[in-house]
Amino acid sequence: MEPQQTIESRLPPITPNDPVQWMRANLFSSWFNSILTVLCLLFIYKVATGAWVWATGTAQWEVLSVNLYQFFIGRYPIDQAARLWGVTTLLSLLSGLSWGIWGRFSRGVAIFVGAVPVALLALLPIALMDKVWILAIGATVFAGFFAGQKLKPVVGNWLFAIWLLSFPLLIWLIGGGIGLRVVPDNLWNGLLLTVLMAVGGIFLSFPLGVLLALGRQSTMPIFRWFSTIYIEVVRGLPLIGILFMAQVMFPLLLPPGVEVSRVIRAVMGFVLFSAAYLAENVRGGLQAIPRGQIEAAKALGLNVVQTVLLIVLPQALKAVIPAIVGQFIGLFKDTSLVAIVGLVDLMGVCRTILAQPDYIGRYAEVYLFAALIYWIFCYSMSLGSRKLEKSLASSS
């Protein structure tokens, strides 16, 4: 019979539920921690009060309200903006469909998805019709979620293909042609261009990265050598160099009279660059699969293709979801580099606005707004990846 003191020492510590007890245990447990807590509170107070005074008295927020449409669409014709709302609605529907198929209903995600349109309606000085569109987009996300739950057995295996097939439709809606007024790609600016390149880069680089990872693991020398050389060469080049090659050198390889949009060439550069890094992330997941999984698949009579598609690849992708989503978040932020090759994305619009005589020196207001936009998109991807991990963990 062990002494009572020995048994109690092995028990896990009890976490205090009372806020006062928690503060005593974590913030004021000793004189040194108490001093650090007081200093940190004073620092937070000074920063918060300074930020509040600046935001309510010094900042000139009219730079945002006056140039709001420039942030979102740049020089895109205002009379054609309904097509962009259609693009946004389509992306919202696909996002909601993905949420319904790959995830599950979460109160936190639902509050976040619902809070963003409400915040936009309350804060943005936009026209009434634009507010109606924002409400419709929020409703479309939820409609896509419930449709995804109902159609999961039918659409689940084809969702990624649907995303890929939607990209030409997005380009047609934005650029026009075949019944729509043509809008040159030099007018595709602002957040519109950032989201377009990010969506295109993510959904086109993913299958290429998976193929390169499988090729590097292949037993056939020609596929293994090609994949290895491609990955190592591309990873040894800076992204800006690849973007310059896509904009300057690629047109020289085309036949006379054949032209490719500058935006498409930029997307191609992002795809080629991101696929190399994505391939290494996927290869790490492939190497984590035990050999017994492959042997068990062979024992069941599955061929090589069935083993890879049904057994190995799903487990490998599940293991590297954080790395893949981190790569996609980095790709979204790297789209700001297109300003160096003559395209005007969200950050390019910020620089254009700051060059106006009326708004010279308004760096904090403009860049804080841009940072908020980037954070919303990046946090949405991070939040979606965490919910997908939990959903896959509970279903396995």
C-alpha cells in the first residue's frame, strides 16, 4: 500500500476554473512574475491608448472610402462590376460546397463566415446594391455548405475537378469574349488580380506537385530523374526570376501571332514555382506511409495505380495538410511580387493610391487595410485546414 502523499504526487495538477485563482496561479505566482505582469499590462495599455487616439483623431480614413473600389478592382470598368460579383458568388458557392463535403458544421466557422459580411456591411461605405450582393454571397456560402452535405456521396470525388474546371469560367467572366465585352488584362487590378492568381496558382499547382512527388518516388528512372531535376532546379531559382521568365522569355517561344495573357503567364510562373515545393511536402507524406500498407494492398489484389490512389495518396495528403496549407498561404502572399513585372495587384494599388497628392504619407491607413484583407484570406485558409484535419481525424 503506497503512502497517500506518493499517490497524490502522481495525480495531474488541477487547473483552476475561477478567474482569480487562474490569475494567481499564472500571472502572480511569484514576485518576479507579478512584476512582469504589471509591466506587460502597462505596455499593452500604452500601445492600446496610443492606437485608439491615432485611430479616432489623427488617422484620415477617407483615403479608404474614396479609393475603396480601387482596392478591390483597380481600373476594372465599373459598369462591368456585376461580372465580378458573379465571380465572387461562384467562388463562394464552391467554397461552401467544399466546406460541406470536406468539413462539418462548426459554430466557430459559421460565426466567422457570417461575421465577415456583417462587418463589411457596417464598415464599408458602398452602394445599396453592393450590400445586397455581399448578403447574397454570405448566403451562398451557407447554401453551398448544406448542398455539399446532401451531395457528398455524388460530388465528393469530383470536387477538385470542379474547382479546376471553374477556372476557365472565371477567366471568361472576368476577361469577357464570347458574348461579353472584352476587358483587357491590364485593367485586372487590386484584390481581383490577387485572388485570381492565388486561386489559379493553388488549384493548378496541387495536381502538378502531386505528380512530381509520385514521379520522384517512382521506380522508373525517366520519371524519377525528370521529377528530381525539375524540383531541384526550380527550388534553386528565386520566384521573381521565374516570373520574369514567364513574362519576357515565354512569349519568345510562341509561334508568330500567338499571344498569352500577362495574367495567365504570371499564374503559370506561380504554378511552376509552387509545384516544386509542394512536391517535397507531398513526398514527405509518402515516405511516412508504412511499407505494410502497400503490401496489404497487394495482398488484396490492387494494382499499382489503385494502391497509390486509394491507399497511399489519401494517407500521405492527410499527414501533410498543415505543410500544404502553409504553402498555399505563402503563395497567396507571394502574389504581391507581380508588381515587379508590371501587374497591379492589391499592394500595387496601395502604392498607386499613396502616390496621389491628397494621400501622400497615409501609409498606416492604407497598409493596415491591406493587412486586414490579407489576414482574412490567410486566416480563412488556416481555419479551414484545422477543421479539415479534425474532420479527417474523427472519420479515420
